[in-house]
Amino acid sequence: MTTKSREIRLAARPHGEPKPQDFALAQVELEEPAAGEVLVKNLCFSVDPYMRGRMNEGKSYVPPFVIGAALEGAAVGRVAASNQSALPVGALVCSTFGWREAFVAPAATLRVLDPTLAPPSAFLGLFGVTGLTAWVGLWKVARLLPAETVFVSGGAGAVGSAVCQLARLRGSKVIASAGSDAKVVMLRDQFGADYAFNYNDGDPLQHLHEAAPEGIDVYFDNTAGPQLEAALSALKPRGRIAMCGAIAGYNTPIAGPRNLAIVIGKRLRIEGFIVSDHIGDFPEFFAEVGPALKSGKLQSHETVIEGIENAPAAFSSLLRSGDSHTGKMVIHLS
Amino acid sequence: MTTKSREIRLAARPHGEPKPQDFALAQVELEEPAAGEVLVKNLCFSVDPYMRGRMNEGKSYVPPFVIGAALEGAAVGRVAASNQSALPVGALVCSTFGWREAFVAPAATLRVLDPTLAPPSAFLGLFGVTGLTAWVGLWKVARLLPAETVFVSGGAGAVGSAVCQLARLRGSKVIASAGSDAKVVMLRDQFGADYAFNYNDGDPLQHLHEAAPEGIDVYFDNTAGPQLEAALSALKPRGRIAMCGAIAGYNTPIAGPRNLAIVIGKRLRIEGFIVSDHIGDFPEFFAEVGPALKSGKLQSHETVIEGIENAPAAFSSLLRSGDSHTGKMVIHLS
């Protein structure tokens, strides 16, 4: 007996902003799981800005997506058939097989989730790799201290909203930016930012001076571009930049910061990181984030889009400044 | 009895390349040293690229030079009259009073030098703050390992030639650039570079690929500009950049590196430093560099200019790419 599953494939490498014809919806027939394998029906998967880089040709820290193959990424689903006794039908699992309704894979490639800790989609967001990204960037890379001030760009996005909340949870002052006035309201009212601004409205450096006249200690960079340049100017001596993303340059090349030499006189440290190097920090992360999520001190913010056929448009909107999505962009499958 | 001394003052803040009229030669009469003071007659002083930044208005990590006052910087001289028994006539001392033939100052503001260790001018170069700058950048900031490869821009300059030699001394592979073919020959024949290139001749990234097809581990940045961009591309994963200088942008603004986002995927670390934060490392530095200097394994390279009246032109030439100076630019006073 086979199972039908639909999946989204990369049809062509996008030039600039991804277009509908760069993607293709296809249907496949899945065989029954062989020994050690399970059949998983996905409940949801996420679309993320970093995937834009994998759509290009050429070497990066992860291999490029293959044209004609389904797009990969984090997904949460339930085991629907099992040929591995340790992973029974009904178990909640996280995979990296991405944009598909169902798949068959060795049980050993899946991470088993505890469904009592959080709703399934939260394991894609604040309680998953997204939250860990924020946590690692803040505490392990930038080494933000409770008495310090952090500025995060893309503050209303998946990682950004986690940065705001986690920094606030430990007592830091949080400045956050987003690309629309509606998101600025959310940053203040829901994500806990002490000061929020629309980076399309006025000079980012003026906003930073107003928010923190004494300067900032840490910049959590999700965007690069003009906000990085402003942050370099606003950082105090011995400030740190955790470079997590550069969304301003994903579709089109951008200029580098003209004031980079400031790094010398202010003894700044700029450090890039990739969350997959830090998967070993999950236990420490869960210990802090789990109780705060259960008590309601932290919330996993999501924009939910229904149906796999709508994933390409949801992905493209992620990369557009000022679009209305906030938090993690989750594709829900019914 | 007074002593005559000539000094070079800042007459005007330079715009772009410093011009002769931005400087003024003046003569002063020095009083006899008061209690605790000494009169020092300088043997030599240095002119350094970082001084260009202090000629501008505005806050930096050191205060700007004052218009109408003598320029400051490192100088080595002998005590000619003493009103402090602990510092007798004849003692060799290092000061930060700069571009003057003689001065009177409290003995406590001077660093006493051991004349048996090296010739006086070497305390301005490899055996002084210049050498310490290279040493700190390599070992404390970039944490270069003996089996690794380092690229240094401005390799024929004061700090650059020290970087080449110190890295080679511990066994690292050294790639160095300079602005003329004559300097490239010196880099290979005298400063110990394994591979040297003229950055005005061809694409720096092509040179780096040829010198180290497997990539570089550390970039010691004295220039910023296109060489920084090339280094970002050539760095291996987990590579480090010690940002020490940005001479390409001292006279005129330059563009930032367009490929800075590479820092994320390659997990690079960029860190700026100022040697004055690391004066406490002098004993450890002397312990390594002293014996190597005595045995001839290290050499303090200098371009010596005779006479204080020639200091402004010597300084301006420092900032010109392709000029003929190499090593430390020392003004000798007779």
C-alpha cells in the first residue's frame, strides 16, 4: 500500500525575488516503511529566510537546494506507520525534510518531541531551532549581560521576536526594529521591546540615539545593510555584534558598512554563527525556556498559512520589507 | 639657563592628504627641570599612520591633536638634566611627547629603557609598541596557531613587517601584501613572507587563492578596503580578523566590504584592538622578542629620515600607497 504526498520542489534558481514559477507542486507515492523506518505525516513546516541562500548555486555553509527536488527545512509531524518499535505510531517528531505533506525516513534521522511541553508548531518557533538561535546568539556569541542594552533588527521576525523576549526575560533593555508601524506596535505590546522603531521611517541611528543615548552594548543582526551601519556607530566601546542573518541582501547585493573601521577604536567584536553548531546546547536552552513558556512569560509567535500550495508565496513574502508576517512563518497542513 | 628646542605643531586640520601648510615648525625655550622633572634630548621619534585620525576633529579612542600644539607620539631620548635622583643624566627613556627635539617632563611619565637590549630606534619599532601591536594582534586577538596561515596587508610597514617576522618565528605560513614591486621583494627576502604580492597589481583574491588554495586562517588588517573584502572571501571557516588599521580610508572615505555577510556562514570573528589596552603584556612580549632580536632571528626594519623639519613630509608619504618607505618611519635627530 502506498501513501500519496504532495511536496514543493525548486523548479528554477530565483534571480532576485523568488517568483511562483521558481517552485513546482508535485505529488509522489510513498512506499511502506522498510525495517527501521517510519512514515510521518507532517502537521506543519516552516519557511525561513536562510532558505533563500540555499536556492542559489554555489558553496555555502549548507549545500544548495537541488533543482527538481523537494525543498528541505524543519517540519513537525506524527508517526503514521512504523517499522521501528522504539518509535510508535502517534509519536510527535521533528525532521529536516521540509516542504512535504508526508515522508518515509529512518527513525534515527528524527528528533522525538514531548507533546506535553508545547503545541506542535512551537517546536518550529520559540521552542525549537528558532528559539535556540536567539538564545545562542545572545548568550554564547554576544555574551549579553542583564544590565546591558541590546538592539535587534528584524525584531518582529521569528528569531527577532525570540531575541526580544529572551533578552527581556533576563532583564536587559531591548531596542527592536521592524519594517512597518503595525509591527512596531507589536514589538512594544507583545514582544516586550522597551523601544521600537520602523526602520523605513527616518534614520536608524537617530532612533538608536533616542532609545539609548549612552549607546548600545550588543547588536543582534538579522538584516545587515543600513541598520548594521547604524549599530556600528551606536555601539559602546567593547560592544559585540552577533551576526545571524543578512536579509537585506538575500535577494539583491547590498553595500558594506562604510564605518567598519570603527571596530578598531571601539574594540568591537563581530562574530557570525550558525545554530547547527550549537545543537548540543538544547538541554540548557530547554531548561530556561521550557518553564517560561509554560508559565506564559514567553510566547511563540507565529504567522500561520494554511496548505502546502501556499508555501512559495509565504516564503517570498518573508523577504519583502514591510510585509505583514510576524514571528515564525508556519505552513499548517490539515 | 634655558634650552632651545624645535617642535612640529599642527597648524590646521588636514582635508584629505596632509599638506605642508597643515604643519608649522616652531622654536621654544625650555626651563630647567623642577623637582621630580628631567630634561630629555630626543634621539629619534616616529611618525605613524594612526596619527592621521588624531588630526581630525571629533571623538576617537584618543583625543584629537590640538591646533597650535606640538604633535604627540612615541620618542626615545636621553636625560640631559635631572631633578629626580632615580633618573640620572644619560638614562635612555621613551616618552609620548612626540615631535620635538627636547622637552622637560616629570620623570614618572617616562619609561626607562635598557640600552643593552637594542639600539634606541628599535624601541620605537620592533622592540616597542609597534612590535607589541603585532604580537598582541597575532597571539591575543586573532589567536594564530603555528600550523595556520596568516595574511597581513601593509606587510612592509612598521606593524606589518613585525607581523611577518613574528608569525614566521612561531612557524606559521605568512602571506603579505605591499604597494610596490620593490617592497614585495623585501617582504620575501627580508621579512620572511612565504608569498608576497603587490596589491596594486591584479586582484588580491586571486593572489590569495594562489598563495593558499586551501584558504587562510587569520587576516591581520592594516588597510581595510579591497584587501579586507578579498580576505573575507579567502578565510576558512572559523577564521579570524584582527583589525589593527584602516590606512586605505585615512585620507578619504572608502566603501565597506560588500561580502561581509560571509561572516555568518563561515562563523568568522572580526575583532578590533588598540595596543594601549595591552601594555601589561610587555614583559611576556620582551621575553619572546628580546632573545630573537639579539640572536638576529628578528630585525627592526626602519626608514630613517634626518631632521625634525622633514617629519611632516615623512608622515604624509606614509599614507601614500606605493611610496618607498618600509618598516618603522623614524625621524632621527642629531
